[in-house]
Amino acid sequence: MEVTELPKLYTLFNAAALLHIILGLAMIKIGQRKPHIASMVIALIFSAAFLACYLYYHRHAGHVKFAGAGLSRPVYFTILFTHIPLAALNLPMILLTVVPALRNRFDKHKRMARWTLPVWIYVSLSGIIIYLMCYVWYGPPVRA
């Protein structure tokens, strides 16, 4: 696999994580604890795979510039500039949500999950949109 193919792969990992986050939420809402745990563990694995591929790609491919023009630019950069700080916050939030669950502190887990879940969903979904805008709809990106 070429480095240039990694954005496709890490976006698939991101989409799979998003699917399992939503599935995990649905499972806990109907009281299915074991399927909830399974879905969330799978979401964590896909998110970790995403992060590893993403970091590897940007380490080897360097910075890429958005190739879109006109109205697509402010739309793209608005999504990107909301995505970046939330993505940086996402990992510690996930850890602060998972650790209490591992310690059977479900009161803390639930309290933190109320904040983590929407951020994780937004970061995953906006990451997919960023990929589509940068690599599919207005791409390929320009190498800086």
C-alpha cells in the first residue's frame, strides 16, 4: 500500500468507528450492556487504527493544502477549524470516559459519556467530511 492511499484507509477506520459509536449508544439506550461494551471496544480499536494511520500518513506525506475554491473554502475551513481542537480534546475525553467504566464506576462513566459522545461523533463525522472535501470532491490536495 502506498502512503497516498492511507487517507482512504483511515477514513474507512473513522467511518467504522462512527458506526460502532452510534451502535453502542443504541445498545445502551435499550439496556443491552454487553453489545454496548462490544461496540464501544470496536469503536476504540477503529479509532486507534485511524489515529495510527493518520499520524503515519502526515509524517510521511507532509502538509497538504485544500484545493477547493470559492464558497467551498470557508465551508471547509469552518469544519476544519472546529474539528481540530475537538479532535485534540477527544482522546483525553475518551480516556476519562473509558477508565471509570473499567473500574466499574458507571456513575462517572455515564456523566463523562454525555460530553464525550457528541464530541466523538462530531470529530468522526467531520473527519469524514474533511476527507471527502479534501480528497474526493475538490481534490486531490496540493502538496505544500
